[in-house]
Amino acid sequence: MTSFTVTRHVRATATDTWNTLVDWPRHGDWVPLTEVRVRSDRPDGVGAYFVARTGLGPLGFDDPMEVVGWEPPSGDDPGDPPARCEIVKHGRVIRGSAWFTVTPLPGRRCRVLWFEDVTVSPRRITRYAGPLVSLAGRAAFAATLRQMARSVEQHT
């Protein structure tokens, strides 16, 4: 497995940022060539299940994910506990886990911390090119969080 962490400060409340992050279909707005479809009855909370399809036409892959931990924000004031969402990835191409936290900061701002611990198939890619996979993942998620932050900051 390979892991990486990305942090982004957002000029919006923890609640607004959380609500944006857990609007799973909106991830397709920030991730190039990706569409996200919710496949469970509920789109939020433990048990929510969604699939990110990344690719162009028939060239692509599905990244099915399930929410296994869910702690929404309890407030937007500094000192309020961080919100946390935990996800398990069940795909043929990407397997592993991810989680993110949204921590309230002074000035109606927050910090998003995103962590991924994944294996990319075929597994030898991760085994032999783990540092490269980690670097690519970190860069991709940094760009994704940058786009997400712009979106939530423009709408709040």
C-alpha cells in the first residue's frame, strides 16, 4: 500500500466545507474526467455507497467507495471538534481506505486534511512504484482540494 496526506485551508466555515465535500456527485466538478454516482438509498452517513467513474469513454475505471465513519461538524467555532468521514475503497483498480477531517479555524475558516492509503492494481505498480503513486496521488488530491475550496468559497 501507499499513502499520502494533503491539507488545504478554506475560507469558509467547517459546516459549509463539510456539506460541499460530502456532496459526492460534486466531486466530478473538481476531478478531471470523473463522474460520481451515489448507489445507496441515502447519500450521506455510514453505509452511503458511491462510485467514481474516471476515464474517457470505454477507457476508464470505476472506484466504488463506502462510508464507514461519519462525524459531521458540531459547530464552526475554533475549538469545536473536527468533522470526520472515513471511506473504504472496494475497486478492482484502487483498493484501500481514505478519510478526511474538517477543522474549524478562527475567522469562519477551516482546514481540510485528506488521507489516502491505497493499493493500485496490478499490485506490482504499488509495490515497485509506491513513491511515484504517492506523489501522483498527493498532486491530484491537492488540485482537487484547491478546486473544491474555490467552489465553496465562491458560494458562501
